[in-house]
Amino acid sequence: MSIGRRDVLGSGLVLLAADIVSTAANAQAPEGAADSGGGYGAAATGQQITSAFARFLSGMRYEDLSPEAVHEAKRAVLDWTGCALAGSTHPTVGVLLTTFDQIGSRPDVTVLGRGGKKLGLLDAPVANGQMGHVLDFDDTHLGGVILHTSTATLPALFALGERRKSSGREVIVALAAAFEAGIRVGQAAPRHHLAGWHLTGTLGTVAATAGSARLAGLNAEKTMYALGIACTQAGGMQQNRGSDCKSLHAGKSAYHGVLASMLASNGFNSSPEILEGSLGFTKIFSATQANGAILEGLGRSWMITGNGYKPYACGVVLHPLIDAMIEVSKKTGRPATEIERVEVSVHPDVIRITGVDQPGSGLMSKFSANHAAAVAYIDKGGGIAQFSNERSADGAVQALRRLIVVKPAASFRLDQSAATVRTKAGATFEARIEHATGTVSNPLSDEQLREKFIGNAEPVIGAARTRSVADMIGRLDMLTDIGELVRASA
């Protein structure tokens, strides 16, 4: 195996990773071990994937990360913090906080955007996670896995970090570890999403736990146990799209991350083969497995550098469609009342995920291709206002929705779309999007991301504090106590 000069700098994590992969690959299942179809099925397989992965995660250091990974971590923190602040005033969050007040919660760590309110170490991540995901404006990784990694992880890291007075560099490493875990385990369970699981609730739990374990400084064995404790709690169903529960999945992932890491730190154990076992995560959550993806290429590139950021406040698979409809709207220059028919071509998964023709609420409209196309044409945008209860109920939007036909195009990538608009006068206009705005192939610039943050944060914490928080995140690697950032965002 050849190792380039950049790989052997720092703490030698890539050399460790190569040894980990080699050890796991050479491991053999013990004679008589149960296979996936016989007996109880939980006997040891001897693959050592979970334990090898835990050794890698626990060994990660700031010096191992590429400059690109560090930069992307700062972008992820900036984007998620803004999304959480924007979501902090949503009625769903109010219901959650009222419920926590009724139950009783120790005022331990900070809730964002709520004027200094504090909740317990497990409760605050639930609240912050819910507010970060409720608008569906948060970052999304599309590396074979549709995962909102930051919103499942950063609420856990903010809570633990505030309690532990963790440095910004420690949070950066923990977030990078979370991306490695969530994305790689997702790639190892390729039919996970097709089974109806909401990945931010399931893989998000794995990600949040890997990040929490790294932030807590757990050794390899305790990190392995934390992953097992997490996987046995993981859940979240796509059936709950468009309801208050979808964003709860993100909060519960963060909750599970904190709980799993703390239980493991105190000696709580779990299966050492929770990922690859014959009754393990990839087997239970997916009809097919590709477990080699968990260890392949560890330390040579960083999953966080493949992260994407949303310009629109809805399901990410709708973004190419919105880009196309905004472009064709500018070309036509005609009001919606002059439109006879609209055809939009998308990847088939877009229809599977967002097939709500007539959404009855703002939350549900975030998963309606017809609605997204209609508001994009009329408003030439797709922000928070376009996916509100009011816009969903608007008569003009509803009228245009009925004229839109969304068609599957098997040759399209998930970030690709095309739109054709025919007017009542007989004119035809077309637009085609090769890569949706905000994806790795067409990324938001640092300036665009900062503008998005300002738009989300300023109405909640004011202009001066918004600029201060943005600047603090920009120098996150120099911050000695993450609690300063968390409290500044209260």
C-alpha cells in the first residue's frame, strides 16, 4: 500500500488506519459461528469491523485533518447554528420546550435562541436538534447517503462541549469523526433508506455517538461500546415526514449520542460487532450489506469535505427542481395565470421521497415536488417563507400545483433536473440543471453561506450578536471554550 507524504504527517493516523483495515480484513469467523440464517445469529463473526472502526475514531487528532476538512467543519457549524436559530421560534419547538418544563429538566446547558434558557444535558440536545432540523434548511451529505449529519451531531457536541469546556479544535475533530461514522455506516447499508428509515434518526445516532465519544476522549474499547449502545437505540421513520416527529429524530440522535458516550465512559458495554454482526446494524436496517465501506480508505480523505449546504428550506432532493423552475420562470417572464402546463423531469427517487401532490401544511409542503415547483416559479425562491402554512394554503400556489406534472428520468442524477413550461399563448420555455445549487459540484461560497447565516440568525439574536457569532465560528480552531459560542447563540 503506497502512502503519500501528506498521509504520514501528523500523528500517523493513516498508517494506523492501514493497519486497522489489514487486521480486520484478515480476521476469520471462528469455527462454528452462526451465520445470518441459522440459530440465534448473534455469535461472533470475527470480522472485527466495529472494533477496528472504533480504534480509528478514538485515534483521530486535529493534526490528522486536512485543511479542507477543518474549513468544512467551520462551514458546517456556521450553517447549522443559523438553521437552529431560525428554527428556535417554530411552534413545534415551543411544544417541545413546554413539555420539558412540565416534565422537569435540570438547567444545565444552553438552548439556542431562547434568551438564556437551559435544560438538562440530555434534554438540551433534543431541543437544539429539533430546532436545527424543523425547517429542513440544514446541511445534507449526498455521498451515497442522504444524511443531515450536523443537525444530529452538533447539538450533542454543544451540550457536552459546554459542560466539558471543550476547545474549538476538539469540536472540529469530533464533528469530522461524526461524518466518518454516519456516512460510512450508511454506505455499508445501501438499502437502508429504501426500507423506510429516516437516516437522520438512525445514521444520525451513529454519527452523534462517534462525535460525542471523540469529544469525551473515550478510548477504543469504550468508543466501540458507545457505538453499540447507540445502534440499539437508533430509530426514525420516513412515514413521519411532514410532521413534528421528523425533526424530533435529529434531536433524539443527539440525545442518544450523549447518553451512549456517557454510559460507555462509565463502563456500560455492548456487542463488539454491532455494525457487522449477523444481527447487527447493517443486517437489521438494510436488505443488502457492503460492510467493507466502513473501513475502506480510512484517513485518506474525509467525509466532511463532501458535505452540501441548502439554499432552499425543503427536502434536498427538491433543490434541482427548484433551480430549474426559478430559471425557467425568469425566461418566461409570464405570471402563473398564463401557464397552461409544466413538466419537470427528476431522478426517480425524487418522486418516491416527495410525492405529496397537495400538502396540507408548511411542513408537509417541504416534501411536495408540485408545491416546490409552484412556489419556485411564482416567487423565484425557495426559502423559509415559501414552505410556510400560509404559502401551502395560497390559492395561486394551489392552482399552479395542479398544472405541474413531475416525471421520472432514469438517466438523471439526484442533483439534476429539467423543466418545460408551456403558456396558454402556445410559447414553450425550457431550463436544465446539471448540478443543484449547494451540492459539492456546485457549492455555496463562503460568502453565500455567511449571508444565509445572517438571514437566519439576525431576526433572533440581532445584528451585532449575529456578526459576533459568525466571527467566532470563523476562528473556531482558536476558541478555547466552545461554551462561549453556545452561550453567545442563546
